[in-house]
Amino acid sequence: MNWENQNNKDPWGNKNDAPDFDDLMKKFSSILGGKKSSSNGSAGSGNSGGFKFPSSRMLMYALFGFSIVYASQCIYQLDASERAVILRLGKFYEEQEEGLNFRLAGIDDRYIENVSLTRRYTQTNSMLTKDENIVDVTVSAQYRIANLKDFVLNVKDPEGSLRNAIESALRHVVGDNTLDQTLTVGRENIAQEVQTRLQSYLDIYQTGLIVQQVNIEKTDPPAAVKNAFDDVVAAREDKERLQNEAERYALSIVPEARGQAQARIRGAEAYKEEVVAKAEGEVERFNQLLEEYAKAPEVTRDRLYLDALQSVLSNSTKIMVDVEGGNNLLYLPLDKIMEENKKKGDDDE
């Protein structure tokens, strides 16, 4: 569709009542004294041979364009994690937070930093231990900006100050520990002490940084003695392994021995009770037999004799009988006789 010759209407058929840009500039120039400038321009134009001054309209256009460009430089936006410090003529003016913010471009200096970003720094240094040994220590620190004003104004190079503070704190703490502690069991305590001391240094310098965590990444002896130290570490590990195996064996054998001892003790107590009970029964039986013997000695003796013979003969399979007044012995195969009697009993059934 051709939008020309639409009787001052917009493409949708409505009348375009928007003010003309030239009218706006005329009104703006009249507010700023445009009439006076116009008269001066006319006087200048009368001088045909002299310098031509720009018209008031051109000056207003330039001023208006400059105002727009300058305003775009003054207004800016900060994200949720960003903060800005404004210095006006070299002095602290304010700290601005997220959202739309304003500054005077060309007058104010602006420093924007991400205050929620966790930063990391790692360095390796050779340290002298308490027992005068040298060890290579690799330390890492995680930190972020806690006070942007201090970070921008108080220290020229906050991160450089952080590096120097880490090295100073690490040397102090490692110097209070032996080589064995630094290389093995004391690394966690060293990291905690370094973090505490490092934060105190940063607070004294007012760097605006907060240390979140310090880790001792690696500790190694110097290369010249590394092989010997590895042998020492291997020997220590073998010692601990053998001690653990001995402790496990002791934990397994001692309860077993205690269990066997308890079983033997209980067996001895049961045997003791059995022997005592049996002896008491024999005593009671003897007392009863004594009473019967006192009443009828002959009958009791015969009874005892027959019981003894029965006990002896019941355990014998062969009997030799000596006939009184004869030279022959009588042989009785009791086992054969008992088998034959048993077979006859089975056949009768």
C-alpha cells in the first residue's frame, strides 16, 4: 500500500495528530532564548562578505542530539549480582545496586564488579618447616568481594595483596609444623590455620575480600629427597597395615579363646555336679542297704553275692566251670546259647 497522499492519516486510516519535529525544536529554542539567537543570526547573514554563523535551528538540533547521547551515557543498568562504586571528581560519592542507575558521564568514574562471583587463586611455594626441612606446598584459596567500596578505594591491587597475604600466612603456619605433619596428617589443620590468618591480614589491609575456603592441594618434598621420602612413607604404610592385621587377628582369636574357656568351665561345672550327684546317690543307696543288712544280714549278703555274680556273668560270653572233685572243666558258650535261644524265639513267633 502506498502511504503517500493519505490526507495526513496513518496507515490504519487514523488522522496523524503527532506534533512535527520542527515544531518541537522551535518550542525548545524559544524556551532557551531562540528569538535572540535568531536576530543575531539575521544580523550576521546581512554581512555577505563575513563569517556565516549557523542558524538557531541547527544549534538546537546539535544541542538536542548531544543531550540524547549524553543521557544514554549517564543511564545504565546493573544485574542482580553486580554493584557499582561512583567516584565524583575523584572522591567516593555512592555505591549503586541492581537496576537502572545514573551517573554524570565525564565527571563520575564508575567501577562495576560482580560481588557474588566466587574467585579462585592457586600458588605453589617452597616453605621451611619447623624441623628445618624444605617442602613444596600448593595452596588454593576461594574468595569473593564482600565490600566493594573497600575493594575499589583502600588497596591499589587487592588481588595482588591477596597473593602476598596467602604466601605470608602459609609460611608462618608451615614454619610452626614439622615436615611429617606438613606432608601427612597435619594438612587439614594447616589449611584451617592459613584461612584464619589470611582473613585477619585482609581485614587489616581493608581489601574488602572475604575468604570462603583454603585448601592444601599438594605437599611434596624437594626432588632431591623425594625417593627417600617415598620409601619412608611406604614403610609407614606397611607398619600401619601390619598393625591393622594384628589387631584384626586379635579381635578374632581372643573372643574364640574366651568362648572355649567358658565352654570348658561350664563342662567342668556340669561334670562336678554329675559326680557330686552320683556320689550322693551312692551314699544314699549304701545307707539304705546298711539298714536292710542290719535287719537280715544273711539274706542281704546272699543278695549282694547274687547281684555281683549277675553283673559279672552278664558281661561274659564264655564261662569255665570247675566241677568239685573232678578233673574236667565245663565250658559254657553263653554267646552261642543266647543266639540259639534268640533264633528259636524268632521262629516261634
